[in-house]
Amino acid sequence: MIRLLRKLLGISQSSDIIKLNEMKYLIVGLGNIGAEYQNTRHNIGFSILDALAESASIEFKDARYGAMAEYKFKGRTYILVKPSTYMNLSGKAVNYWLQKEKIPVEHMMVLVDDLALPFGTLRLRSKGSDAGHNGLKHINQTLGHQNYARLRFGIGADFQKGQQVNYVLSKWGEEEIKLLPDLFKTCINMIKGMSTIGIQRTMTAYNTKKAAK
């Protein structure tokens, strides 16, 4: 019966199904749910995905472990996820959606804020440590490795000693808000680039260059 169905649907082998999954990508924007966290520095992952959804005229819907939207581009399908588990338990959502959609981990990108980078600096890496970020830390613990792409969005470190938590959970400044739309466009291009030109070429094309001394 299964063989007959495969013939009728034009699926001759399980490899055909695998090929379909190879065209799927998981993009996870890290953040915290709740109105008080909206448009804060720590929620930059949510903001990038919101900008992508708006540009593509798609909407997020409530789903398990977060809000999910499906975006299609050049034959690729992107599963966009904003976890509802709060930052410190982000690995739950990541692991669930990887398994549910049968997406290989090398087709995943995590969008995250980074205090160590000046505001607006963009750094895409194919793997790396959590660098003290609680969201990445939980993802690493849940998956058992750190071999997945992450796009770090620099939020700067313009705060006094002991004020780190207040800073990352605060809203953007007026001058920063003016620059965010163009930065979001670049991030969207980097998301698309990972699946079209490859992560290495995307890193070369878009990673913010270090200023010359």
C-alpha cells in the first residue's frame, strides 16, 4: 500500500522526503514574552523576525513553545519561531521545532543580542560558545553541542557597573531606533543568504568589519 501511494504521489524513495527537508530552515529569534519586554534590547531576536514577517506579509500564530510563522523564498521554507519559554529555557523550543519539522541542525540560525559588540554590529558564525548568553547556554545544554549558526546583533554596553540587567531589558534610544530598520533589512538578507549562497559567503558579505585602528 505504501509503495502504491509513493508511486501515485511521485515519491519513489525515502530520499525524496529527505530532499524536501533539506530545503527547510529553522530561524529562532530569542527574547522574552510579555508587553514589558517588547522592543527591548534583549528581544532583538523577536524584533528581527517581526520585521521579516512584516516585509513578507505573513503573520505569526500561537503554537507549541512559541509563536510560529512559515516563510517561503526561492524554493526554501523557513520556519520562524519566537519561543514562549522565556530566554533561560530557549532550548525547549529549539529542540521541539527541530524534531517536529525534521530540520537538520546545520539548517538552523539563532538570532541573539550581544553586549560585547557595539550597537549595530552584526556577526554571523556557524558555531561557537554561548559567550555568557543564557538563551544560547540553554540551547547548547539541550542539544548537547554548539554546532549551529547564530547571528549576533550588537547592542553595546553603555551602562554603569551593576546595571547590565536594566540595560538589556530597556528600550532602544531615539538614535538607535532610527537605525534599526536598515539593520533589520541586513539581518533578513543574512537569513536568506544562509540558504542561498551559503553561510561562509554570507559571513563574508555581511559581517560587520572591525574598524581599522
